[in-house]
Amino acid sequence: MSAPRKRPEELRSHQWYGTDGLRSFSHRARTRQLGYLPEEHLGKPVIAILNTWSDINPCHVHLRDRAQAVKRGVWQAGGFPLEFPVSTLSETFQKPTPMLYRNLLAMETEELLRSYPVDGAVLMGGCDKSTPALLMGAASVDLPAVFVPAGPMLPGHWRGEVLGSGTDMWKYWDDRRAGLIGDCEMAELESGLARSPGHCMTMGTASTLTAAAEALGVTVPGASSIPAVDSGHDRMAARSGLAAVELVHRGRKLSDILTHGAFADAVTTVLGLGGSTNAVIHLIAMAGRAGVRLTLDDFDRIARTVPVLANVRPGGRTYLMEDFHFAGGLPGFLSRIPDLLHLDRPTVSHDTLREQLDGARVHHDDVIRTRDNPVASEGGVAVLRGNLCPDGAVIKHIAAEPRLLEHTGPAVVFDDYRTMQRTIDDPALGITADSVLVLRGAGPKGGPGMPEYGMLPIPDHLLKQGVRDMVRISDARMSGTSYGACVLHVAPESYVGGPLALVRTGDLITLDVAARTLRLDVDDEELARRRAEWTPPPVRAERGYGALYTEQITQADTGCDFEFLARPGTVREPYAG
């Protein structure tokens, strides 16, 4: 796409650099201090490159190099790039969960873009919480912006098997607990499971959210599935720099792209990919920042209209993200469901999504299935309602054993994750394959931060009997690489007195995915009595960011954003003179 060049005085950065005053003189002098010539930046679009690289984030460890490619593209298009380090949110290492800090990165993104002399932005992320955080913050400040996905790592390998990060970790850890493999095998798996930079190469949360970003229209075409170490990833980064400058010249802001139709298409994409349940929370939060109302009911409604076509683990049974990329990537996937999309909306690269998808094809019909041969006949996530989750809960039912999708069993309740870890294998608990494992105290406030505890471990004595799935219920999340009959995001959470707080060991619980219900089989009078006896748990943090988080965080069904960030309203532009 091309557009008339903006005159220097039309650029936002002109307020800092172009006026005849003391402050502008100071800004120019300090830019000389940085070593830049006037010809390099004056009168050119200034593009902020927000980079989530760090030494402790294996998903983003290559983004230091990719930022140089972005700069190439910005220079080539006649812009001036400035790289800013921002919070890294390493899913692997940050505890109790980077979800606790998603809104912190969103705040950092928003305030950095607002307070510096920038005309547009390139947002570099990909590890689970970084994609929504960057886009939430950028949407709130509403400048032209392009997202650069970190890309999936290479497939893992072990003894002739192709491994999927996360998904096979859970599988082989259970095999170890069942006594099927030993320490030697586990040591080999440590070196074979994740063998390059990049995020998980299954359809986990990272791949799901970067695909959602592409579906929203905020990446260049095909960006979300390019392997992190492929030379195509470098070229995509450079193209993104070019696109950011063009967006500034066209005056196309994020609000022009993040429309209601764009979010509907992102939901359709997530469900058709068999993507992560975490996308439900993140897309609701992202939509809220863009002024678009998105609810759990929208997910359930759309799920009934879109088939799962991506045969990618864990929702699929066979392939990984590199296979998906070379089968056609997201453009190929979207080319199979054009009737379900809003094709006349703009993207960062094209005037319409229809134009962007022109010529897109699928090259492998088992990786990206045809509509008459789907992985599943409807979207991969179901929204549940009932007296145990009056504000909703979710389950990735395509990754569960079908026999458990209609199930009644006695609850075995754990009040916190540490207790569960310590006692889950205790035979005295009397856990059987029909039991329903319940974890509470793991929601947005109770976790804190809603950790990925939802794939509760199956007791080792059952693993040794061959049991590999059970019904599990919690107010936690689970990794998008996980699988099983795990009911998640129960709202309201137990920490604030939601019905999950009232469940007792031995209570019967009924799950019926087809009917979209989750029911605690206890009468209302008994529940009222238990509620009267319930006392709130102790405060998790008395000061600092943790206290702010607890005071402001919303529940899972509304996106776990901070109330003061999610509320409507404007923020005045800073005065730069």
C-alpha cells in the first residue's frame, strides 16, 4: 500500500522536534547527544520499537536481532526507529504467573507510547501474555501500530519421535510418574523438547494469540506462524517496519483496525484453530481496550458455527506449527472459511481483508483440513453455565476424552495448589477415575494472577492403571499446550465467595458439555447455609503492585483487566513545548 507523505508539521513527533522554542531546541540537542544527524530524523515518522527481549525469556531471545531487521524496514521507508526495552513476561520462569503482570506491561506500553515523541509503533512479542499486553496498551493510546510475532520454535525430537513443547512435557511427565520411563529418558527429553528460540510450537496460548493478532489485522500477512529461526522471520520483521511507516503516512490508527468485525474474526480464528482457552480472557480484555464489547456468549455462539480445521496439537492429533506454516499458515486457514469472516475491514497491510487473502491457498489438506473433513464439527472451546459457575466457565472439549464430556462424580476438593501437590497421591483421599478433582483459591485474586494450575495432576496410582484423563474443575487457567477434561475460569472465583468456595468433598458435580452446563448437585437451602458460614480468605498482598492488582483486577469473564484501565474515558495528550 502507498500513501501521500505526511508533511513534517503533521507528525505527532513535530511537537517535540519541530517548534521554535526552548524545549524543541533541547530535544534536538539531546538527539545530537545520541549521535544522530538532523537529516536522519527531522521531519520523518518516528517509530517506537517495543522489544520484549531478555536473557531469561527463551521465547523472545532472538528478538534483539529481529529489532535490527525492523529498523532496516523503518529506515527503508523513510522513518526513524527508536528501540525501547519493555517487560519481558517470560512464561517459563516468571512466578507465580506472568498473567499477574500482563496489565503492568499494558500500562507500560500505553504510557511509553503516549509520553515519548513517537508517531507509530512496532510491538515485538509472542510469549503468552506479551501479545495481549502490548496490544491492550497500544489500543489505549491509539497510534498506528504493527505487531511482530516472535514465532514458534523448531519441533522437538527424541528417539525418533517429533515432540511438541508443553504437550509432550505433560505426557512424558505422567509416564514417569506411572513408572513407564526413568531418569535417563527424562534427561534426554530435557535436551530434545525445546531446541531453538521461539515460543511453543504447538497450538498453545502463544501460537493462538499470535494467530488472533494476525486475524485482527495487526500483523503483516502470514506473520504468526513463521518459525522463529527461519530467514523468513527476519524478512517479516523488516516488512513490519516498512508497514509501520506507511500506516503513519496513511493516518491509519489501531482503532481503524480493531473493529467489532475484527474481534469476531479473531474469535472465529481461535475456535477454528482449536486454540487455547486463555484466548477467551485475553480477547475480551483486548476488545474492551478497543471499545468493543465481547462476551463469553459471543464465544459460545461463534463456536457453534465454525469447525476446527487445524490438525495441530494438542487439539489436533498430529502436526505442529512449522507444518501449519508450510501448509499455508493463517492466510491458507482463513481462505477455507471466507463466509465466516468480515472481509471488507482494513488491516495494517491492505485496505481490506478480502484483498489480503487474495491468492491464499492450502498446500496440505491434512494439516489444514477441508470443511467436509474437520478435526471437529464445531469450535474447540465450550462455555459452561450453571449454579457452580453463574458467570461462566470454559472447557477445551476437543482435547478431552469424549467419555468425560457428560459425567457425574463426587468432588475431591483442594483449597490451594500446594496442598494439592503434597496430597494428590495419598490413597487415603479415595480418589477414583470417576472422582471430580476441584481446585480453588487459584483465580484472579486468589492465585494471585490466575496461574496455570487447571490441569490438575492425576494421582499416580490411577496413572499406573492407565487412566490419563479425569474431570477437573478450578478457577485457574491452564497452559494452552495442555489437554484433558479441565473446566477452567470458573466465575466468580472462590476467593470472592463464588459458588466454588462452597463445594465440599463428596458433593456430586455434573458436567454436560453438550448442554453447556456445570452443576453442583446440592440444594439451594444447603448452599445458602454454607454461604452464611463462609469467611473471606486472608489478603494476598498488603502493599505494592500486588495490592494494586487485588484492588483493581476484574473477573475472568470480563477479561481480568484493571478496572481503572478498562473503564471508558480519554487521556489528554502530553504538552511537549
